[in-house]
Amino acid sequence: MWKGFIRNHIRENRGSSLSVRIAAFVAAFFLVLLCCTLYNVWHYDVVRCQTENGNYHARLTGALDEEALERIQNYSNVESVVVEDAVVDSEEPAEEKTVDILLKDVSSAYEDLPRIASLAGLREEDITYHEELLNLYFVVNPDNPDSADAYAVLVVFAAAGVLSCFSLITIIRHAYAVYMNDKIHELGILASVGAAPGQLRKGLLKEAFALSALPAVSGILLGILGSAGLIAWTDAFADGVIEGRMEVPFSLHPAILVLAFAGTFVTVFLSAWMPARALSRLTPLEAVRGAAEKGLKRGKNARILKLLFGVEGELAGNALRAQRKALRMATLSLTLSFLAFGFVQCLFAVMTLNTDLTYFDAFRNSWDVMAVVKNTDIGELESTEALQSLPDVRDVMVYQKASAKRRVTKEELSHEFLEAGGFEGASERYVMETEAGWLVNAPVYILDDESFLEYCGHTGIEPSLDGAVILNQVRDDTDPNFRIRTFFPYLEEGQKTTVLRCSGNESAAAEIPVLGYAEELPVMQEEYQTLDYYEMIHVLPASLWAGIEEQIGGTEEDTSIRVLAGDNAGNAYTVIPEEEGPTLERLNRLEAEVVQAVGEGFEIETENRVEDKNASDAANDAIRAILGGFCILLAVIGVGNVFSNTLSFTWQRRREAARYLSVGMTPGQLWKMFCVEALVLAGRPVLISIPLLLACSMLFMRAAYLDPALLLPRAPVLPILAFALAIFGFVGLAYYLGGRRLMRMNLAEALRDETF
């Protein structure tokens, strides 16, 4: 009987049946998309860890003979054993080996490995666990509390899945409820002739699963394809931004497929069970009379809507108030999605503005091409003249950095610095007080001789290679504004010599002449006094450093080459307008020429300013697109709820519409009421979010010490406006489709009394 009853009802209620099918498809699609995507994110980390750090769960190191290896291999939970030659000292026994072990059941790694080590005659101290890989498998070291952070990933994944199921249940439950309400009259008749509530509930669930089976399977298959496409797009985007990124193909574990099927089944079952349970509890008389229909309740008048849109606005407000329970999830999802999308856009607008001001704009005239020559001392490079003679080069500077210490006495400090408090409150990490004064960090910038002479000439110091130039400024540590720094003169400028000391061995020192004091560094891509406000920077020529390097030490391994592009007419201190700067093609060509000029036999890494800016923008765009995609998925949940409600409110609102028409409302006024409902439903998230987004943007700007006027040209108005228009468009479309179906019905039939 139920089969024929179900078949006939589905055939006669194709509209509400379609809503149920769409709801089941959406639930299956998004659950599978989420599960597969999260699994592949986790799988990528596992493969990366195995590739970079080794594919083993634990490593045993010690004296192992063939018998011990056989005992390890025969242990029940050991999957494989790989023996590697260990690097041992001459005092160690020759039979010492390193064994990499893979377990069948990794969950018992911290219980099984001590037993395996004991069987092999080793101690627990000889075990090295691959904790990073074990943490990815959610197997944490009981002796390392920090390893418990691995559970945070599992909690996030589980929370995302549960939240998605809950959100989808709230959406598709309404579709099932509307579909079942369409047959409430028939259910009342069946109950009146003896059908038990359990039979009615069972029949409704059978009908729901008959409608949902095929759409759910289709949603699962398309969800897998959608996840594969999303992973492929993410990989393609990341490959263009991250050089040398490891490729991991899309993977689908059978357990994930089972989990997706189970999640879909539970979601559909709960969504159908809740309205079926409610309907099966109605008395036969209530069911036959249609008591499930909910009319408008008397409440507060929508005065603002009445003022703006007249009586249609008031009726729309009352209708939304009556539907607020059904539309609660839609309103919440749309508000959160718009707020999250706007938050991401505003955050990245402030971040990119901050990056441009503090890095790209600040160093725009400081470099065009940077080359780092690995493991090379500045004295080993003899290509400075060849680099300077390149046709596209305006200036070249070769430099190396070194760390040193400088002892400062109170008599040397400037009057302004002492009045500001001097070293009072300075961290011992950067400033160490001694009997003779204070020991501060003294970074050394070692320039090629030609660049050093040019720097001296630019700062007004008599050019010479027989001394150093001191950057004579210190930051005000009481001013937290890192955007506009406040500086004091560091030293009184009467000192003719400076003593640099070896970092870590202050007794080793070298006294060198001071050529002069400057208030700016040479043109280079280097930040200074960002963490250590009290560092005293010394600039030396390479020829002078060669004589004191053995005493001071601290030289970094690499040497840097800063190249400025342009004709040979200018120098390093010539300011080039941004619009006249070099193009990407020009800098790419210059990079290749620099590598060729440095010569073979050197390991060299290069980058150029324009490509660096493009890569930074691409990375920001990628992250913004991924986060924006999740916001769009959240919006789809809200829009889906609106569609489910509006496409299914034919039965719920037909009598309401018929009553309005019977008292003189025209179809045009009815359409106006629907338009006001759509406007309020879509506009509420926007009106709530805009003030919050403005407040967040102001907080971001204040935290970054940025002038709000700077954000106006970069304000993400267009993407936020597009997102808002999309919400308005889809909500309006949902109401249009629902209203069109409603207006095509014979509304006179809706006014009939359906009681016996």
C-alpha cells in the first residue's frame, strides 16, 4: 500500500518533491566536498613529512646483530624494517646500526617500541620517535605535553564536519517539512482509519529516502569531482607562487567515502525524522483540519517598513516575523558569511597596505635586483667592475654583514639620549651593563671600497678607506609607533676612534678610526633597529675589514650584491619615480646578466623587486580566494535555506495570499510585499555587518599606526559590493520563483474549508 501511496504523492507534488531532491543533493555534495578536501589537506602534510623527514615511525640506534634484527622483524606489529649504516665514531663498536621501523598499527607506537627495543637488547634511550609523523596520525607522546596539540587538528576537522551537518540539517529539514505538510490531510485520513503514529512516521521516512537516494548518490559523486577540482586548482595556484613545491596527487581513502556516506545518511535521516515525528503526533482531527498551517501572529507593527513601503511593507514585516524560525538559519548564515567575507577583505587590504608602506614602497629606490652568493667572503668576489659595466645597471654595491660588540660609556652618550632616559629599561638581551658602561650590539656592514667612498661623499664625510662611519641614531623606546620612528643622537660626535669587540669574547678587540657620523645607511635592502633599538651600526670598507676580521670575527657566510637598474647617468642616491622604474622583463634579463657576470663556481640566489611584489600579491590573492571561497560556501548555506523556504511556501502562504487578494490587494501589491521581504532578508546581514567592518578596519589601522585616509583608495568596496549584490540577487531570485509559483495557483481553492 505504501509504495503506491508514495508513488502517487510524488507524482502529484512535483514541486515540493523537487525541493527535497535538491536539498538531499546539496547536503551530500557539500559533505563529501568538505570531507575529501580536509582529508587531502591532511594527506598532503603526511606525504610532505614522509618525503622530507623519512617514512618511518621510530628509529633504533645501537649494536644490532642479525638475530636482533630478526626478532624485531618478527614482532607482530612490525610492518617493515630498514637497516641503514649509522655514522659512528671510531670508539663505537663496528656493529652499531640504525634501524627504521614502520608499524602496522601506529596507534600503539609508544607502547610497542619499548618492547621491541628490549627484544633487540637496547634501552628506551636508543629509540628516536618520528614525532612529527606520529602527531599527524594523532598518536601523541605521553611524555611530551606539547604533542597534544595534534588533537587540535582533529578537533577542528570534527567540528567542521559536525557544524556542516547541523547547518545542512537546518536547511533541508524545512524542505522535508514542507513536503510532508503537503500531505497532512491524507495523513489525517489514514490516522482516522487506524494507522498508528509509528506507521505514519515509518511511511514518511520511506518516502523521504525514496526521494533522496538518487540525488544523494549524485551529490556524493559530484562532491568527489568537486574536491578533486578544488585541490587541482589550489595546487596550480600554489605552484605559481611557491617555487619547488611538492606535488601530491588527489587521494580518496575508502574510510572517507564511508564517512561521507554515513554523514549524508545521518543528515538526511535527521532532517526527515524531525518533521515526520512532529506530524505523526498530530491527532486525526488536527491533521484533517490542517492545524499545521501557521498563520500570521499579532505582534509589534513594522513601523519603519510601513513608513518606507506603505501597507505592503507592514505586511512583509509581519510575514517575516511569522517565518523567523524557518529563516533563522538563513539570516545567521548570510550575516556570518558577509561579515567573514568583509573581514577577510578588510584585513588583507590593511595587510597589503602595511606591507607596501613598510617594505615595497620604503625600499623601492633601494634595490632592483638582489643576489646572494652563498658561502662566499666579500674578498673572494672580483666581479664588481664587471657588474658595474653592465648596460642596464645604474649602481652596484657588494656588501657583507658581521656581528660585533661595542662598549659605550656615559660620557660618550649624547645629551638628548641621556635626557630621554638612556639605557633605562633596556632588555638585558640587547644591552648589558658593565662597570665601565654598557655593552651593546654593533652590527657591521662591510661595503666594497668604491661603494664606501660613494657613501662617504653622499653623507658629507671626507672619503677615505682608513676608518668607519657610525650611524649616530638610537630609537626612542617609549614611542611604540613603528611607522614614524623617533630618533635621538646616539653619541657625542667628538670621538675619533671606536673599539669593536668580538661577540662572545669581548677581550678580543680592534680599535679603528672614525671618519664621521651619519644619519642614514647606504642604499641597501636592510632593516635596522627593529627589535634591538640600541644597536650601534658601523659601516666599514672591505679593505679595512680584511685587516681586523681575524680579531673580530662574526662574519656571515654569505655576501650580498645590490643592483639598481637604469642608465649609468645616475648613482645609488638618485631617486627614480615609480612610473619610470624598470619592467619585470628588464629585471629578469638583468638577473641573468648578474649571474653570468659573477661567474661560475659560485652558488648564487637572485630575486628582483617587481617579481617579489608580484609573488607577494599572488600569495595574498590565493589566501584571500581560499578564505573567500569558504565564505561563499557559508553564504550558499544561507541562500539554500532561503530557496528551500521560498520555493516551498506555496502551500504555507497560499491562503494568506488569497485572503489579501479577497480584501482588495492587487497582484502588483502582493509582488511588492514579496520584494520588501526579499529586501529585508538580504539587507539585514549587510546593515548589521557594515558598521562592524568599519570598526574592525579602524582597529586594524590603529594597530598598524596607519592613516585611515591611506586605506580609502584601497578599500575593498568592489568585492564587498559584489558579494552583497550576489546575496540580494539570489534572495530576490528565490522570492521571484516562489512568488511566481504562488501566483499561478488557483488561490480561490485555498479559501475552502478543508474540514469534514
